[in-house]
Amino acid sequence: MKSATRILLGLWFLGGAICSAEADDLRSRVLREAAIENGLVPASETHVASPEPLVEVGKKLFESRLLSLSEDTACASCHLDKFGSADGLPIAIGTEGEGIGAERVFRGGDIIPRNVLPLWGRGGKGFDVLFWDGKVERNGSAVHSQFGDEAPSNDPLIVAAHLPPVEIGEMLIDNKSTLELQTETVETANSVYETLIERVRENPELGDALAKAQSVSLAELEFSDAAEAIAAFIRTNFRVKPTRFHDFVFRGAPLSPEEIKGGLIFYGKGNCVACHNGPYFSDLGFHAIASPQVGFGKNGFGVDYGRFNVTLDVNDKYMFRTPPLYNVTKTAPYMHSGSVDALSDAIRTHYDPLIFIDPKGMTGLERVDFYDRLKAWSHEPISGVVLDEDEVAAVVMFLATLSYVSDQKVEVVD
Ligand code: HEC
Ligand code: HEC
């Protein structure tokens, strides 16, 4: 090759490299701006501080089986670190369950009709809508919940921490011994709380530490003191931490071209950001994604009306709170009934609901139910989006940049 040609080729390569570096730079800049425009803030701006002694005793309570009447289930039985603070099962196994993860299925136990929600970011600033159907949510200065006008706190996370111990099958055993408690009224709940807090008072590890952290005497302890401590632990241990994506947006750290491509689809063509926005990648609003329904369903016979169960408004049928996406690579299976195993399939089912459905195998009733779900879905800002396989793979890569680990491992303690 003549040296002049070699120089020319060299220049051409250099020129190409500069152009693609500029394009990369532009793509990174666009992605950073999109993230900020759509509500991403530095992780620390979502934090709500809690006193350290309260957090410490909250961890012990979270890991203790004492908070289930039958003393066999702890919060940590279902909300496990190993599975990104969920349980790795499609739907949860509550009281009478043994072991963790898939082992719980083989050993039996009461089945909860919904997929366990991970706890990342819960109780952070503005994270005021809890559970798949928003059954606990802040409404002005009040908190809406099953407690009606008697909410035990004006902090939604503290109210939420009151619920598992009194929910049949979750931490309250479903058999004759609890028959009189199974009405799930505020009155019966209060009688369960009385028993549980008495146990805490009598426990040398828990009672004194909780009383001290709450600056009350042992005799004065109430269940809400325990719930407050658990909430303090959740909001501290599972608080949002800087992810690789935060570092990219706020500290100029690089992402791979594939991750950037996925991010641009997330904020652009895929329109994911229409619902997965804000500091938690959730609008904390309710939407109908016609994801496959497995299991008995909250409403029975394979049906879950979602938000409708809380509002009784027919327009809310089949709607669920947009799930936040932190650590989403670790929280399989996905969707409210845990019907989807792979992250890529969780994405596909958003824009192509028929992909996992076999209408021929359905009963007439199931088909009618599915058409209703499709109708609700068709009004959502995802119907009309189409992604090809490479694009889905890139979005999965992008979602993996939203991972972090908790400070303290949680495990059930005997
Ligand atoms: C039997 C398994 C199980 C146990 C035990 C359990 N949970 Fe859960 N948790 C779930 C499931 C399932 C959901 C989702 C239910 C729903 O939204 O309908 C959930 C949801 C939550 C949420 C709402 C998260 C969100 O995204 O809004 C909080 C908070 C929570 N649990 C805290 C606790 C605490 C505190 C304890 C112990 C006192 C506990 N859980 C015990 C299974 C369990
Ligand atoms: C119209 C609002 C909306 C849009 C747009 C949307 N989602 Fe979702 N997303 C939801 C809702 C609601 C669910 C839960 C649905 C259910 O459980 O049936 C969900 C579930 C998920 C899940 C499963 C999370 C879990 O913990 O189970 C992932 C992952 C996800 N979305 C990613 C995406 C991606 C990626 C896009 C863009 C291609 C997207 N979403 C677009 C509302 C939306």
C-alpha cells in the first residue's frame, strides 16, 4: 500500500472514530437528560432518616417468627435478601410454610394469591402508595387502608407493617384455632396485636430494646411501636442506593453501548417511562397490563380485579400499581400473580399480551375475562408499541443497571 493511501485510510479511521465518539456522547447526553426530566434524583434525595436504635430493633422484629400468631412465619420468610427482598415464588406461601424459596412450595403452607413485592425504596420520600392494589395509600394528611378512620398512623409504611400479622394465611394461620379471628375486622386485629406485643414485652432480646428505642416503659409498649420499628428498618435497609445508572446520570460514569441503547428505548420508543418514572421508576399509579393471570387470584377462580378491589370503581378493574424497577433482575418471577419467569418475557407481555395466552385452552368465562383485560389495556400508553428481539435484549441490559445490594442481610431467626 502506498504511504499516501495508508495515511488517508488512517485519517478515515480516525474520522470515523471521532464521529462515533461524538454520537456516543450525544446518546449519553440525551439519556442523562431524559432520566432527569422524568424524575430521577440522586439516591440520597429519597431517604427518610430513622433513629438507629429503632432500626436495629426493627431488623430483629422483621426476622422474628414471634409476630405470627402461630410463631412459624416472619416478615423475612417471604421478603428475602436472596431474591431481592421478594421470595422467588410466583405467589407467596404464608403460615404453615417451611423453608425458604421453592422449598416452601414442596412443604405446603397457605398460599397468598399475589406475588411478593420487594421492599426497595418503600417508605422513601413520596413513596406513599403500597401493595399491588394500593390498599394502603396517603390521601392528603390521612392514610387510606382497611382500618378506615382508625388508621394506626399517618405514615403509610407503618400502617402497612400492621397488616401482615392479621392477614389470614399470610401470618395468621387459617384453621379452627383462629376461627374467631378470621373476620379480619379492626376489633379482631386489635386482639391479635395485644397478644403479639405481649410476646415482644416478654422477650428479653426484643422488649427492652424496643421500649428503650421508643422511650417508653415495657408496660407501655403497643403494637404500633413494633410496626414503627419495622418501618424504620425497611426504609433504612432497603433505601434506594446509587446504582450504575445513577452513577452514569449524576457522576458521568460510562455505560456500555448496549445499555445506553436499552436506556434510550426505555425513555423513547418503548415508552416505558410513561409509567415507570420518578425516583422509583414507578408513577405509583394504576395501569392495566394484560399479563397472564396464574393461580386462584385475589377474586377467586383465576380472577384478580386489582385496584377495583380497593375503589369498587369499574374503571379500575384489572389495574395494578406500576412496580418500581430497582433490582428487578433479582426479583423473578414477575407481575402481580408471578406468572412470568424471564425479564424479557415480562417486557414482551406489556405490548403483546397474546404471546403467553392460548385462547383455545380457555373456558368461555376465562375468555370473557381476558377480553375485558385487553379492553382495559388498549387505553394504556403501551398498546401500539412494538419492540424487536434485539431491542428487548437491550432493555434487559439497561434494567440490570438499576441494581444494588442491601446493607444488612435479612434471614429468619429462631
Ligand atoms: C407469606 C408471605 C409474606 C409475609 C410473611 C410477609 N409479607 Fe409482605 N408481602 C407479601 C406479599 C404477597 C405482598 C404483596 C401483596 C399485595 O400487594 O397484595 C407483600 C407486600 C408487602 C409490602 C408492600 C410493598 C409495596 O411495594 O407496596 C410491605 C411494606 C410488606 N409486605 C411488609 C411486610 C412486613 C413488615 C411483614 C412482616 C410483619 C411482611 N411483609 C410479611 C408477602 C409476605
Ligand atoms: C401503561 C403503564 C406501563 C408502561 C408503559 C410500562 N409498564 Fe411495566 N408495568 C406496568 C404495570 C402496571 C406492571 C404490573 C402489571 C401486572 O402485575 O399485571 C408492570 C410490570 C413491569 C415489570 C415486572 C416488574 C415486577 O416486579 O413484577 C417490568 C420488568 C416492567 N414492567 C418493565 C417495563 C418496560 C421495560 C416497559 C417498556 C417497554 C414497561 N414496563 C412499560 C406498567 C407499565
